[in-house]
Amino acid sequence: MSAIKDGGPAFPCAEMAQNSSTGETVTFQWSHTGVTLRDYFAAKAMQGFCANPDGILTTSTYEKIAEMSYVQADVMLAAREAKP
């Protein structure tokens, strides 16, 4: 079974620190805290699915909507990797 590609952090930020002996500010690697890009895409897809109360909510369970949201997120991540 392959690992799910999550796209990394949705809103990465560099961790900053100051060298106590020189006072120089040093930038470290990206911090990987918070929501992944996959989760962010899924949340946006779910928001769209649920925006029309006469649409998908009348024919699907909440579990199905959540599943479809992650399918949409995975498609969005694949499209993002395929871009030139």
C-alpha cells in the first residue's frame, strides 16, 4: 500500500531564531505544523458540496460527502503535480 500524498503543509512558515552570541537572525527549515494541503483542499471541496442544500445533501450521507471531498482533494493534488 502506498502512502497518501498530502501535499505537505497548506500554510508553511519558516521558523526563525536569533543567535544569542552574534544577534544574527537565522532562518531554519519550513515548519510542518497545521493542516496539510490535502486536508485544506478537502475542506474547500466539502464546503462547495454543502453550499447547495438542494444538491448533494439530499442524495448523500455526510460520510459520503466527506469521502467525495477527499477524492476531489486527491484529484486536485494530482493535477497540481502534473502541471508544466
